[in-house]
Amino acid sequence: MRKIIHVDMDAFYASVEQRDDPELRGKPVIVAWKGNRSVVCAASYEARAFGVRSAMPAMQAERLCPGAIFVAPDFTRYRAVSNSVREIFKRHTDLIEPLSLDEAYLDVTENKMGLATATLVARTIREQIRKELNLTASAGVASNKFLAKLASDWRKPDGLFVIQPEEIDTFLLPLAVGRLPGVGKVTGEKLASLGIKTVEDLRRLDLPVLERQFGRYGLRLNGLARGIDDSEVVPDRPTQSISVEDTFEHDVPLAETEPMIRRLAEKLWSASRKESRLARTVVLKLKTSQFKILTRSHTPDSPPSSCVELTDIALKLRERVDLSRHQRYRLVGIGLSNFRESEDSVSQPDLFHMRD
């Protein structure tokens, strides 16, 4: 049986800002570029008390929390702190799977320090982060990645929660199905139509029914409802691509997609700053009213160096869509791919294509 820890730094960007500037401590801090098209990168727990959340439009966050202090993000500093956290992890195990700058899975089935239990490893890691970096982290301990991630969120902030093998059903069955990975709005509504509200309800559904309703994901749901997750902790899994997208409430002409493209570019840029490598290729995705998917991509001579540059490329890609001006679109998305180490940047040709 594996021993897995999921470590999640508490309000990471905002906590680093509060740590480094005593004037910000105890105050509602929002890490974001202040502006009409900006989105929230992170919010301190003081700001979260007002309903502010990551990826929320900055203007909405300002309305919710008028007294908030906006701080422009400093991803170079956050990445340096993240590296320090990673060094603490390495004292205990080499099996570390980073998910972003502020969270990671650790397989401590065997740990370097010879500590007796995974719980003790998690407690030690949290104490070292607090003492050496003056930051707090929450951790979850369980027999697999799925349960460990659920556990780390259970007592945030600055919490530790352990799910023992014999306690899995007690913990899992009462949970709302929306807590399961992959159960978003659409899947949640479909489950609700079947009378499924909790994991216990889900467990009562036979596998053939789940597969008929959800295809291959039905098999995954069946396993999650039983606390089963066989995925291994994969050290330093390289990012292949990242993307963000949104569906319009009403289908719109191409000319009206600019505000959404700008908001998505801001969100994507923030997400890309969590990566140690640089993305070479920018991708624009559009879905028509007829559900036809179009993509346009561009690989500039050097990776986008700012949100402004990323936005400019995305908007120029939109100009390469040559469908009728009467065409309507229901979805727009932006992605980054072709990740490389910064010193590995080489010139590549433009790539443009369209697929159904």
C-alpha cells in the first residue's frame, strides 16, 4: 500500500506578499494587475472572507472587497520560493510530482529520513516550511493521490488531515459528488438527473449504467466512489500544454470575441507563470454554433514575454479566421504549448490549420 502526501501551500502568492511586506499582514490582499480586464491570481484569506477567489475578474473582486490591497504579481519571486519548498520535499523523498508552484504529490512509502509514518513526514515538512520559509502549508495523507488531495483541502489553511485505510468509507461516502475530480457542472447535472447527490449514491450505481451514461469516465467514477486510484506519483512530469476556455451565454459574431480573448489571455498568462519552462506556441480555439472547432496557432521567434504580447498574438490569430462574418461562435479558448527550457528557444515557422 502506497503512502501519499499532497502538500498545498496556503494562499501562496498572497502569503508570500504578506510575509515580505509587514504592512500587508492581516489585511485583504489581492494579487492581480488592477484593471478592467485583469483577473485575480490569488487572494489572502482575509480577502477570501469577502468572496474573492482566484480567476475572478479583478473588478468584481474590488466590488466584493472595496478595502482590498492590490499587489502586482511577481512570479520570479514566487518561483524562487517554490524552489525552496521543493528542496524541503527532497529531504524526504525523490518521488515528487509538482502540480504547480504551490502544490505537489509526494510518495513517502519509503522516506529518506526513516520517519515511522507518513503522518510524521507530513508534519515534519509543514514544520520545516513554517520555520525556514515563514509560510504555512496544508497537507493530506492517504493511500492514493485522489484521497490525499481531498484530505489536504479538509482543514485549510495550515491544516493536516489523514485518511487511514479503514476510514475511507466514513470519509468518502457522505461527500457531494461535486468533490470528485472531473465532476463539473455538466456531469454534476447529469448525475443529479439520475438522483445522484453523494458519493454513497454514486456507489449504488452499477458499472454498466455508469459506462452507458458517461463512457470511459464512468469507469473512473466507479473507482473514485470506492476510493480507488492506481495512478502513481510521477516525478517532474513535463507540461505539454495549458489552456483556458469559456462558453458564451449566447452565440456571438467573431468581432465580439475580443473582450473574452483578453480576459482569457490574462488568466492563461497567470497560469503559465507557474511553469519553470517557457511555451513557444500560442493557440486560439473557436467553436461555431454548429459545433465546428477551429484552431489557429503561431510559434513566434521567441516565446511571449508578457501578457500584452500573448494577447496581441491571440487577437492576430483571430484575424486568420476567414469564415463568413455572419458566422456565430459559442466558445473561445486560448492555449500555450511546445514548452521548452528557456535556453532551448529556437526559431520555428508559423503553423496555421483548421480542423472539424
